[in-house]
Amino acid sequence: MGAVEAAQPPAGSGRAPKRGPGWLRSWRWRALAFGLIVLVAVIGAIILTTGRPVEGNAAPAFSVARLGQSGSTVSLGDFRGRPVVMNFFASWCPPCRDELPILSAAQRRLGGSVVFLGIDVADSTPAALDLVRASGVTYPLGVDPDYKVADSLYHLRGLPSTVFIDAKGNVAATVLGQLSPRVLDDRLAGLTGHPA
């Protein structure tokens, strides 16, 4: 028995052996596949960001019922002329449960230089009230039972989400997902012009 040799192209052909499925060997198909991947990525990015208030643009105005206070409302316009940290949360959201004490501590530390506003989204009132009490939250709280503010006005996808609004009423930044103390301090410094 002789030694097994690797397959070689026929002598004089000057071509390397073919590898992979036939359609992948064509540069046209590879270019088309790459183009489709880029197109899907661009469309996905557009879908995720379409309609979201752009930094520098006016924050959409709204008025909602206060959490646990029948007949009372809170509106973004109540805080005109002051920077606002508006946090969207729910008691059924584990990252929200971790984030609320961080926001509460920042609000106590900053006093009245920045307004904190919580918006409870699609939640049970008793569960939300239990959460904010346990988290030490004392700032104003509104309710968004059917995502009209979070989705229709601010186009937020997922909780928690936090919108930072400057004293002129413009969106300074939006953070989707749980804030770390460092990111919160950085965003607050951007709002106030001095370290948080």
C-alpha cells in the first residue's frame, strides 16, 4: 500500500482545489450576502431609533396621574427651567428594582438642583408603591399604564430607561437599560455643569 496523498488539481490546470458550497465561491454571491447583512443591520438600527427624541430636541410634553394619588397629576411642564432626570420603571422589572435606590440616593445628594421624576410603566399600583417605599424614593412619581408616554412619546424600548432633560427642556441624553452609579454621575455632571 502506498502513502495517501492530498488531492491535487490536474497537472497544468493552475487552479486551486474548490472549497465550500458552489454559491459561496462566486465573488458576486459573497458581495450580495455582505450587502444584505449591512442592509439588515441598517434597517434594525433605524427601527430601534426611529422617533426617539434626539438629543438637543425638545422633550415631548405630557401630563399623567400621580402614582397612588387619585385625582392628582404630574406633568413635565411642572419642572420647566430646571434639569430633569426622568426614569421609566416597573416593579416587575429586576434591573429597575436595583436602579431605584441609586436614583433615590442621587436625588438626596443633589437636593433641589436637579428634579427627579419617576414614571411607573404598565404596573400594579400596590406593587409599585411597595417598590418605591423600599427604595427610599421621595421624588414625584407618575403612572403610564399603557405605555403612552414611554412608547408613543419617547419611543423607549425596554425598562429601565432614563431620559436626561436640560433646563431648557431639551433632551440631553437617553440611557436604555440600568444605570450604573458612574454613568448616572457622568450624565448628572453634563446636566448641571459640575461633578455630581
